[in-house]
Amino acid sequence: MCRDPLGSHAMKNMAWILCLLLISAGCDFEERMPIEMATLNQTQPLGKEKILESTIRFDIGSVEISGETQKESLYTYDLEYDKVGFSPEVRYNSALDGTEGRFYFGLQSTHKLGIPPQRFNNKLRLSFNDSIPLKLKVNAGVGEARLSLSNLKVSQIDFESGVGEAKMSAYAPNAVPCEYIKIKNGVGRLEAIGLGNFNFRKLEFEGGVGGATLDFSGEWKQNADIRIRVGVGGVTVHMPREIGVKVEAEKNFLSGLHLEGFSKQDSYYYSENYTSAAIKVSINVAAGIGGLRITWL
């Protein structure tokens, strides 16, 4: 059976590029519209919440998310945005007993024909209470995204970057087990640092047009499964030397696989320390145009 060498994921990447070109093109009418900046701030008081589910959608601009010690608040945000071209939507509700909070923040464009580059100056700074377990979903559109998640109690992460630079970091151990991490890269460079600190069981990464670096340094506490779907851009994985690693790759991707200190047994590649390692990681690699390289920290 003949197989499309690009596949559906490459088509998605082409769609991202087309989207970027349309955004850059803009419209003469849109460019003549005045920019009118406004601010919006809110602090949500801390009640009986024992867990918080948060969804962030930010179409255009920069996003900064962090954790802070906040005895009296669940979250705090500061937004600067162009109110002529963008509309914020903020919702918060909790379960009947008040122990589970649900927070949604969205900033969506009201432009219908392209977005001129000078309108990319929306900024969101959002901080969460570092004592409340957090299920976090972030969809960043065009612009920079920075997720500084050190000291937060992160139980789930779903992070999708669009067009622009993206960084996610954890420089201290996660205080609770993270059920899963899902990262999807679009057009632009993505860097994830300290992934080992999240204490995750499962991680899925989907590459896009931009390249990505996945740094698994940190305090590992359990075995984990990792699935990496390589896109157009290459993926570099940095793994601590004390972690035992097993790699499985699709046959049509073997030419793009670059491993240091591995040996092949049957259809798997094993690190030299795999048998003796206290913590073991299984990495499944799916085909893409870019390559995958695993190096040691």
C-alpha cells in the first residue's frame, strides 16, 4: 500500500504556516484601527478548594504563568490588552461542596481579516496558589509563552504552543504525582526544562515546524512512559545518566534516530545502564521529517 510520506501531521504544520502568513499579511483597514490598551486584574479568594482545574486560551500576545505562596487567594492575574481588537472571557465556578474549582481565561481576537504585528502586545501574567493541586491546560496562539511551574503542585499538564517561542520549566520537585504531561509544539522553538521534577507517569510530545528540546533533569521518583511524535523540526532529548532508557522507533524513522550509549536488542535500543538502573523510562518514537537525538546529562 502506498503511504503518504508527509502524513496528516505535516498537513497540520502546513496549516500553521499558512495561518502565520495570513496573520502577517494583515489588512489596510485593520492597520488603520487605533490601538486602545486596557488593563484587567483579579484575585480569586481562596475558599474550600482542594484542587483547581484551569484552562487558559490566549490567541495573541505573551503569557507568563507561575506559582506563588498565596495564603488568601487561589489565583491572581494581570492582563494588558488591546480592547479594540480583543475580548477577554473569564469564568470561575466550583463544585457544590466548594472543594473543586474550575477557572477559564480566554483572550480571543475580534479581527476578521488578519492581525497586524503591532497588535501583538497583549500580556497576561497569571500566578496560582502553590499549595493547591493544579490541573493546567494552556493553549497559546501567536506570541511567547512561559510556564514557570516550580513549587506548584501540578497533577496534569496540557500545553499547546502556536506561533512563537515557548518555554516550560520546573526547577524544584513537584509535591504531588503528575498523572500525565501533554506538550504540542507549533511554529517556533520550544524548550522544556526539569521534566524529571514533575514526577510524571506518562508524557506525550507532538512536534511541529519548530525544533524542541526536552530536558528530563530533576528528581525522578517513578518509572515513566514517554511518547514522542517528531514533526518537521528536530527534537533533542537530554536524559540524566542514572535513568535507564529503552527506545522503540518506527522502522521508517531509524535513519533520523541519533542515540549515544545505546545498544540494539531485537527491535529495541537499550541504554548501557538499563538493567541496573533504579528508574526506567520507555520512549516510543513515531515518524516525522525531523530527527530525534538523545544525549546524557
